[in-house]
Amino acid sequence: MVPIFTYRDERKLFALIGVVIVAALVALLQVSFARQGRTSPLTVLVTTTATYVEIALAAVRDNSRGAFETVVRTPGLARENAALRDENVRLLDENLAFTEELARVPAERDAIAAQMRYPRSVPANVIGYDPEGALHSVTIDRGSKDGVRRDDGVVTVDGAVGRIVDVTLLSSKVLLVNDVTSRIPAVVQRGRWWSIAVGTQTRVKLQYVPQDAHLKPGDAVITGEGRSFHAGILIGRIAAVTPSAAGALDQSALVEPAVAFGRLNRVLVLQK
């Protein structure tokens, strides 16, 4: 019996023959390059491809290992981050506390200096300002139980602040020297010229200064002996002299207060 070959069988045969021929050519090519001591292109191609495959596999392994380690360490990292946040908050709080303590140093130093200058005075803290601004006044945390009385003078290390105008058991109100209702006997230190210091809301105005007084900007103005202050406490310094009218018997001048009323913190009450 004669075997019958189909078209499909012929294609398989031709493919097998082709593979054998290609393999033979590749083998001859490899042998030829080997005899010449050179690396064949096929070897280079195979080696390069294998290298890239190894790199890709290594990257996949590293990424997988990193992802696994991240998943495992996530709870620990969360705790570490929380601890770092808490530490940061604590350090910020400490920094604010240190800054506040440092800011208080000048005020504490001035309070000690004022207490040494007026040893029989009553130290007090400013606890409030007039909310309506109708009067230039402040409230202090000392009252009748501390021996504070109406018309007592109030000072700082810089100079005169004002006088007590209202007293309760635990607190008192101080009328500042720059209030328009304030009147204080005053003396221009250079020349010893007497006058009255009247508030102008922002500054102090000297009134009834004799016409022959030669006032100059920068002259110190101090308290005269009066109901609230002993003589010699600095009120401020002359900022400008107001020209007097022709034939006037007196003159006036504007005084820049020695005390910065906007940042009053610690004061002393001078008891009578």
C-alpha cells in the first residue's frame, strides 16, 4: 500500500527542513565567529536580552519586598509620626513659654527698680483699660484691703502715671495724667518754673508758665508738691513751646509723657 501525504503533512515537513537549515546556519555562524575570536551578534543579542530580563525580575522582587516591608512597618511608622507630632507641639509650647518669660524680663526689672526707689509703695498689676475710652484710665488689682485710697499717686520707674479716682475692696481705677480732667502741680526743672500739667488725651500741656521762663524742647517737667505726689517725680519732657499772645502774662508748652501708657503692666501706688 502506498502512503498518502496530505498538504498539511507537506507543510510540517518543509517547516522541519527550514528549522534544520536555520539551525545549521546558526551553528556555522557561531563556529565561524568562534574561530575568528569574536563574539557573534546572536550571542550579544541573547546575552543582552537575558540581562534585561534579570534586571526586570530583580526590580519586581525589590518592589515586592519594599511593599511588603512597608505594609509590615506601617503601624510602627504611624506611631513614630504621632510621637514626632507630639514632640513638635511640646517644643512649640516651650518656645512660646520661654519667649513670654523673656518678654517679661524688662517689666520685672523695671518693677524691681521702682520698688527700690519707692520702698513704701504698693505694687500693683494693670488688669484693665477703660473700654469706652471716655476717660484715659486703667484698673489695677489693688484696693482698700491693700491700703489704697482715693487721690493716691501712681508711678512707674519712668515717672508719673496718674492718681487713684475710684477704690473698691479688690481693685482701683487710675486716672492717667494725659486725661483732659487731670490736673497736677508741675515744675520745669531747669529754672524751677511752676505751672499746672493738664491732660490733652495724647500728651500733657503746661499752663500758666510765667512769660519770662525760657522754655526749651527737652526740658524735664517734674511734679510739684501736691495732693497726690511729692515733688520731683518726672512727668515728661517739653516737646514744643506754644508762642504766647502779645501782652500775655504766661505761656504754655506741650509735654511728651515719660510713661508709655499703651504698655502699662506693673505700677506702684504711693500711699499718703
